[in-house]
Amino acid sequence: MVKAERNAMNRDLRHITQIFPTFLGLRLVPAGAFFLIVGGASPLVGPVPTAAQAVLAVLAVAAIWWIHLWYRREFGVVEPARLGWSRSWMFLLGLGVAVLAMSLGARSFGGTTTLVLLVVLTLFATAVLYALPRTLGGGTMAVALVAAVVLLGAIVIMAMGSDPLRFNYLGAFFSLAIGVVLCAAGVAEHLSMKQALHGAGTGDDV
Amino acid sequence: MSEVFEKLSGLDRLVHEPARLAVLTALSVCRKADFMYLLRLTGLTKGNLSTHLTKLEAGGLIRIEKKFVGRKPNTMLALTRKGRTAVEKHWRELDELRASSRDWDPTEE
């Protein structure tokens, strides 16, 4: 192996290993599917009941966990050298904005539901912040895009007022947008990971 | 130029072998990685990777932790302090060699 190849290999191996947890993108797909189902159902059959949303959310979390175990089994585990603070904070920021949007939108559902949603989302955001480096890699781009979509949604909802009909359609649109972003980013990251691993191997035997 | 060749021949062969260098380089940027990840990363067969890891462990460059996750065995690997120093030194030496070879003019020999 010539030196130039070795240097390229050094860069690739370092880069892939460092960002490996964020490469495991299929874990984003169940979350994206949740938003797609909730957003897609609203204009067709009306808003999805809270109980059905809760069941879907539990199923999505179970699917994320199953995919996480599948990744461990098929692609192995890398424990990062240090906490990915910038990524974690970006994730938290995205969730913070989501909480804001939910609190604005949830005016249609009343104060109690809003409070419960806020508590659940805050707990979730905190759990994700601590779990992110080891388990949920998340995709930085996906998180940034979701945060942008949710922020845009919050601004539009604020501008248009809390008319329930308008809120349902806007909510559905932004839910679909988030779903598409999460699914697309998840699949793209997974394919990038497979390509990167395929190209990084030394291929040399003993 | 003979100095460069001396340096080249003086490289640590335990580290310099491509598969082992790949393993060490990957481990140098994380706290731990498991056998399956290194298998995917290097594209080696299980037997070959296992042989390389045994050599690295015997040389004191990596630490191998075997445990069970549920019912399945799991092998985690981490660089030792000696291993980290060795891989950093090795890449530094390769960089120096590259710099030296750039200045080399064969007509002057």
C-alpha cells in the first residue's frame, strides 16, 4: 500500500469511526413514519385521537429500539471518545422549538394537555441529551432541518392565529414535512454508512 | 536519502501492517469499538481479524474485553496507553517520511 493510500485510509477510518453513531440513520425512520401517519391522516380522516397517537408513539419507540439492536448486531458498536456536545445541543434546541410549537398549537386542546405535552417533551429532550452519544446518533442535518421546519411552523401558526381548522391543516402540513425530512435523512445516512464502510476496508489478509 | 530508508526500515512492523494499522487508527479516535464494527470497517475475515487482534494484544497495544450481551458474546476493544502512543508515533513518522521523500532527488544519489 503506497503512502498516499495510507494517508487517505487514515482520514477515512478516523472520519467514519468518529461519526459512526450518526450514520445509523434508519433509527430516524420510525419517528418520521409517526409524523407522516399523524400528518397524513388529519386531512383525510380528521385529527388522529390522542390515544391513537400515544399508541403510534409507543410503536415508533419500540421500532427505534429494535433497529438500534439490529445495528448493534449487524454493524457493531463504537463508543465515542467524547460527548458530541454541539450535536446534543442542536438536538435539544430542535426539541425546545418543538415544545414551543406544541404549546402554541395545543391551545386548541386546552391547558392540561399542553402541560402534559410540555412535561413529556422536556423529559424526552433531557433523556435524548444524555443518551445521544451512545445510543441515538440522530442525523445532524435531519435535526437541523426538523428544527427549521418546526420553527417555521410555529411562526406561521402564531401569525395565523388559533383557528382550529387552519391549525389542523397547517399542523398536518408541518407534520408531513417533518416526517419526510426524518425518513429521507435516515435512509440517506444509512446508505452513506454502507458506502463508507465498503470503501474503507483494507481488504488485506494476514 | 539513506537516512530515510533507515527510518522506513525502522518502522514498527506490528503497527505498520495495513490491517493492524487500520484497527489501531480506528480505535485511536474512539473509547471502544467492538469486533463486529472492526470486521465491517476493515473488510477482513473473522479469522484474520482475530489473528491481528491477538498479535496487537500480545504486543500490549490493545485491550480486549469479552462479555455477554444477553446470551450473545461481545468483544470490545480499546487502545492501551502504549497503543495510543505507538499509533500516533507511527503516523508522525509516516508524515516525516513523506516530507523527506518529497525533497528527494534521485539524480543526486
